[in-house]
Amino acid sequence: MFELPFDLEHPPDDPPQGVSQVMLWRVAIRLHQDHSVLVADRRQPPTCALCKGAWPCLGRRLAIRGLVAAWRPAVPDAGPTGYTDRFLTTDFDRPQP
């Protein structure tokens, strides 16, 4: 595993040093901010404030994957898809631990 130079729960708005895909970071950070946790009642499980999905919702999980993909360097000789291969090859429908 690798260590990220930012906190996934509270990532900075501006891309930190080492981000290789600034546009992907900006889209992912917006998605991350939009899909925040809503804990209205402690007797109920947390939900997303935007989509009302079970926490963490699909939007939040995609945002986290986008932040990680934006930070990691491209796969050598993979062309323009090298940045997004890791982002798109994960099964997002399964809840993450």
C-alpha cells in the first residue's frame, strides 16, 4: 500500500504537490464535497446528504477513487488512459470496508 500526502476525509480544495491530473482532482474534489455524510438521527445509519444513499454512497466512493487516481502518476507507455485505468477498473457497486 502507499501513503497519500493528503487526508481522504478532508482533502484540500487545491491539488497538493504531486497531483499529476489537476482537472481530475478538481472534478473529484467537487464530487467529494457534494456527497457528504448526513447523520440526522443516531438510531439510523448515516446517509449521503445529496443522494440519500447509504454511507459511503457511490458518489463519495467515486470521488475518493478520483482523488487517488489524480494523485498517482500515469502508467508508463499507457497513453491517455493510463491515468484513469486504475480509477475505472474497480467495482464501485460493492460497499467498501
